[in-house]
Amino acid sequence: MRKLIGLVIVAAVLWSGYWFVGSRALRGGLEAWFDTRRAEGWVAEYSDLSLRGFPNRFDSTFTDIALADPATGVAWQAPFFQLFALSYRPNHVIAVWPNDQTLATPLAKFDIHSTRMRASARVAPTSALAIEKAVLEGEDLAIRTREEGGSLDIGALNLAVERAAGFESRYRFGVTGAGISPSAPMRRVIDPQGRLPQALGDLRADLSIEFDAPWDRYAIERARPQPVQIDVSLAEATWGELQLAAAGALSVDAAGIPTGRITLKARNWPQIITLARQTGAWPEPVLNLTERALSTLAQMAGNPKTLDIPLDFKGGLIRLGPLPIGPAPVIRLR
């Protein structure tokens, strides 16, 4: 019995020593990361860093945290930010955001409110901390800008990411969203007569993206990995009677110009033409010509209310058959 008690005491002392050594090393690593960012010209500040969780967890809490990267013009600040990890499994991390935070980009500044936003991530047990699997969950998101029409409400958002087996920088993404409501000014532009519901139906997407580098600590410290190949298995959303789906594949060059084909499937597509007429953004002759062309395509497919639209991305343009219909988006992550 004495030997057993002695073993328990020795184990407790050793485990306590492990926790205190580990917590000190963790604090030192976090402080060094902020010091390095400041030396590179970043804004990297916090008013307090606390470490708790003895004996089984490392719970880190930053108070009044602010980060700004001068190279990209992206900045983020929040009243607090938390990272939780089990002391016996430190490569599995849970991140918790506050109800209110601010994200600024060169294009706009966003005030983000949520009732719950957290993520869990499993990273590789190496110094690079490459993401192997992660899940982000958000509830009652309200994203606001100071610009007219710049707001979006999302009832629930779930993003799952997993690195593809056998690949260093290819990831599969699963996205679901519910209760997505564009701002009132945006709805007035799209649907001036108020025929559509206030919120979209469920949004779902399943896609794989290969990047030019893995998503690890250097994605923040140095530069964001850029997409080089995008494979969309399915992306779909509904808004009232409108139902849109997309699938296809794009390759992306170093300038962010995509090449490939995305096929859109639109159910009840005539309502899109009706909405376009209501906005007055396009001349009536253009809408009449577009409606006749799309109607012909739908009739050829055998369903007058369902339309398959193959969009080809080539030479910096989006083409419908031989006709260019607009510039292709530049796909670059800041």
C-alpha cells in the first residue's frame, strides 16, 4: 500500500512538473511569435496573456488582441481570443472567438457579431503545425459594414476542412449554411417587388482545392497559400422557387486567372429574367434576346424550367459557348 501511494505521489509530481514546464514553454512560444511579428512591422498586440487549465489542459486567453499585416492590409481585433488544448494531446486545439470582433481589409471594414463561434483543429505534430483537419462553427452571424448594402446575416454556418490523404497541400472542404439573409438594400436591388423570401434556403458545397503551399503557421507569418486547382463536386442553394447548383473544375494560374468549366443548373430560371426586368439594370432588348436563347437551350434539354449552363473560363473571360459574357474573377487570397 505504501508503495502504491508512493507511486501515485511520484506520478503526480512528475505530471505537475510536465504541466508547468509545458505551460512555460507555450507562453514563451506565444510571446516570441508576437515579438517576431512586431519586428516584421506588424501590429501584434494584446493587453494580457493568461495560461490556465492545470493539470490536464493548456488554456490560453489573449485579452484585447489586435493583429494587422502591412503587406496585405488585413487587420483583425477582438476583446479576447482563446486557445484550448489537452496537455496530453497538444496538437488538437480548440479556438474560441468573442461575440464581437472586427475584420478590416483594403476593400472594407467588417463588424462581426455572433452568439457562438468556435473551431477545432488537429495539426501535424511538427514545428510547421500544418492543418490536418478542422471544423468551424458559427451561429447567428451578423456581418456589417459602414457601406450602403454591406451587411449579411447567417443563422448557422459550418465549415469542415480535411487534408487529402497522400497530398501535402490539397484539402477537401464541406460548407453548409442556413438562414442566410442579404441586406435590405441588396434585396431591394435584386427583388424590388419583394417576391422572394427574406432568407435563402440551405446552402451546401462540397469541393476540393489544391494550393501552392500547405495551410500551416507560415500561411499567417509569410503569405497565404494560393489556389492552383479547384474541383467543385457540388454547390447548391435555393431562394424561394429559385434553385441553383454548380459543378466543375478550374485551374488557376499564378496571376489568379481561372481556366476550365463550371456548369450551372438553374431550376425555375425564368424567374431570374423576371427579377432582372424588375431591377431595370439591363436593357429590355438584351433581356429579350437572353430569354429566347436560354429558353431554346432549356427546350433542347427537355425541361423548359430547368437549364444547364456550361460556363467556360478562358483567357480571363467567362464564355457561354462562343459568346463572352464577362470577365473572369481573379482568385487570389490576400
